[in-house]
Amino acid sequence: MNFRQGANRRKLSRLSVELKVTMRVHSALPWSARVIAGSAVDYNRYGLGLVCSSNVRAKSRVTLDISAGHMVLRSVRAQVVSSARQGKEYRIGLRFYRKLSDFADPGPGHPLHFLLGLEETLEQPV
């Protein structure tokens, strides 16, 4: 399945955005995590599309720092769903959950509250 087919299966449409993102790709050794800078091109509370210069394998676990100017979310856990080359860069599809039941009972301080808050502040009325 390529990333375009996966895009049609999204739970919620994504907003076109330009956010600065720093991604840490985790490995078995804690001190050997790769840090990759990129730019988010679309976003919703379930995931985002990231454009960066490095390829990351599907199913890799990553931690993101998302900067929207007015709001910064740090250490957001995500998983790589897809990675496809676009010219000299890679478009990486990320999701913020492992299974949808993660969002079934969000308690206080659950990442969903912050991800939803960012999504609401990014929406611009037309």
C-alpha cells in the first residue's frame, strides 16, 4: 500500500499547515537516537504528514517536538505509518496512537487534549 491509499483511510481530514517539527527516532540504544528536523504539511489530532531529508522505516517509534509559533508540544509520541520519496525529500506519515482504544478514555493530561487544542487553534475560518 502506498501513502496515497493510506491517506484515503484517515479517520479525520487533515488541515494544511506549516509547522516546524523536530523528530527523534528511537533505537534499541537510548543514546543513539537520530534527530531529524522537518516541516509538517498537514495535521489532525490523530497524525501528521512530515517532509524531511531522511528516510524513516515504517513502524518506527518516534518522539516529536511540534512548534506552531503560538503553541509548542514537546515529546509527543508517534509511530511512522508510511515513508515515500518526493524529489530529494521524504514524506513521512505519522500517527499519534497505536490503536484507537487509546483515545477511548483519555484522562487528565492525556496527549489527546493537547493535540486537539492545537488542531482547534490551527483552524482558520474561511
